[in-house]
Amino acid sequence: MNFQTQTVTMQEIEQLLKQGGQPVIFFVNGDSSALLQPTLATNIQATTGYEAATAITNDNKSYEMMLSNYLHQLGIPAHIKGYEYIKKAIELAMQNASILRSITKELYPDIAKCYGTTPSRVERAIRHAIETAWNRGSIELQDDLFGTTISNMKGKPTNGEFIAMIAEKFRLQTVA
């Protein structure tokens, strides 16, 4: 992955977003949150209260391709609804990690709105996609990603564990 790293003021971030419309990840005093959709720097300043941030830009198609390839390697076929819902969930989790603390109240309803369905159908489709991955995916990749963090009783991660682990993996990849 090719990244451009620079320390900029909030005004420069705003100008950068207006010019390129590329995804931007802001690190503000060590805290990071992915902004996959362009946003105004004044919104970031209002939220964080900080005057400057470090911006890293990357090509959105590269991110999407990497995520798609990773989900395929895990064993999630692209033709099932849960595949798209998981991609959206990971995107939302990278934008706002706190959404993972309220999956049923925020994450599922947000995804449901995007796709014109209900939160319960989103939850079920994601669970089905994870079950499919666990039955036909790469055991080595699953073990590499989840290791001992999943319950031995169930044998597969919960929806929240699955989304959180992949979002964190991609967050760490963009930093490295």
C-alpha cells in the first residue's frame, strides 16, 4: 500500500478533502479514526477540539479490493447479503470504533437504512455469512485473525467479534 503522510493544520485538511475527495485517516494526539468518506475539517475540529492532525490518504478502491479479497479468503461468498452488510459494518466501525459497543442499537439499524431492510435481517445475514465462512473458509486465516479470542464452546466468533477483529486488522494495516 502506498500512503502519503503529512502533518497539516485543520484548514489544510479541509483543502485536501475538497481537492481530492480521497479517504483520509486522521491521527489526533495519538487517537485515530478512519474517515472513509470526505468530511469537513471544521467538523473534525468541532469533534476533537484539536487544531492539527496527521493525514494519511490512500486510494478507496485499494481498500475495497483488499477488504473484498480478505472476506473471500475467509470464505464469505460475494453473492450472499451478509457479505455486503459485513463490508458496510467494517467501514462504519473504521469510521467510528465506538459503534461496536452498540451493535444492535446503532450498527444494524445504520446498515439496514443503507440497504432498505430491517436490523434483524442485517443481523441474521451477517451471522449466516460468518457461519458460511467458518464452514468453508481458510482455517489458517481464521486462526491467524482470531486466534484464541473466540469462544471454544461456539467455535466461531460473534458478529461483533468478527467485525471488530477485521476492522482492527485493517486499521493497523493502514498505520503500518
